[in-house]
Amino acid sequence: METNNPTTVTTTTATAGAPHTQQTPPHRHGDTTPHGHQPRYEREHAELEHEEEVLAGYLAEFDSVDAILAAAEQVRDAGYRRWDTHSPFPIHGMDDAMGIRPTILPWLVAMGGVAGLIGGLALQVFTNAIDYKMFISGKPLVSLPAFIPVVFECTIAGAAFTAVFGMLVLNKLPMLYNPLFKSERFRRVTNDRFFLVIDATDPNFDAAETEKLLQSFNPIAIERFMD
């Protein structure tokens, strides 16, 4: 005898002993069909394929340090704020050309060092003079000269860890995705090319005007990169 309801299918088979009941779970939306199809995942994949890419910015390619330095100065003077330069090696004077202001990282490193110094000193004072006092040959419980090695190491450790993690946070790293990675041309940035990138989220960004500005620098190429 078979009994159907909206949720399960129950099949009862009469035998010589107690009846055997087998319940078949219902077919859920998105499960694999008898033909091996997965409607939910196929639909989501199709939606992703039909999503339209949007303009993420412009990429200008140069072949010399002087060219990209001059371009950076003009982009800075034009008032752009969300842009960057990329080169296979550090370029002396690029910070000034881009108008980059001093970072707060040195102050963070200093505070990390001071925190390490105070922490190392407090640890030794607590352990030697408060928590576990040991009187040895009349030596003082709090001896700053004896505390110097530990205090020094804690100061260096606090400053070093603050420098590493502060740099990562301020630079929003790790950044596992960037639309620039889609550009075949941009791959030469680690070899022999210099690139200037203006982000489309910049308040002064205008597709036509920004492209005209980049063309005035006479770059090797200008490329739109999409996201």
C-alpha cells in the first residue's frame, strides 16, 4: 500500500512478521536530478556569466622613470586622490611626485615600543618584588640595571610587531583580488614597464576627461580595466 503526502512517500510492505516501512525523502530544490543536472548551481553560474562588468579605472603604461615621474606630478596637480603608480623597483622622488603625506606608522611603532618597554619592566617588577620575592645576598628586589636586557627585548618586540601588523592594516593587506590582475599588459610591471593607474572611484574621475589627461602624457598604451 502506498500513501502520498506533501513531504514524504511511505511504502509499506506486508510480510509474515511486522510490516516494513520505508520512507523516501522528498526531492529538494537544487538537488541533482536523475539526469545529473543541478538546477540551482546551473542557474547561479548562468547569472554570474551574465553580470555586466563595470569600468574600474584607467591604466597608462610607460617605459622610463622620467616619463612616469612627470605623469605622476601632473596627475597630482590635477587633483586626483585615488590613484597609484607601479614599477619594477622603488623610484627615488616618487613620494614627492605623488604628493604622499607622511604615514602614521612611525607613531604607531613608537607606541608599540613604549608599550613593550612598560610591559617588560612591569613584568619583572611584579615577579621579583611582589609575586615571588627572593632575597639573595642583600640584593634589591627592584634593580633597573638587571632589568635592562628583558626591557630591551620587549621594546624591540613591541615595535617590530606593531610595524609589521600596522603596515598590513594601513595598506589593507592581504588583498587577494584586484581588477588589475586581469590585465595581460600589467604583468610587465615586474620586468621593465611602469604603470600609472587612476581608479574610477576617484571623485574627479570622468571617463572622457581622465582618458584625455592620460593621452597628454604620451604613454606607450592606455587601457581600460574592468571589474
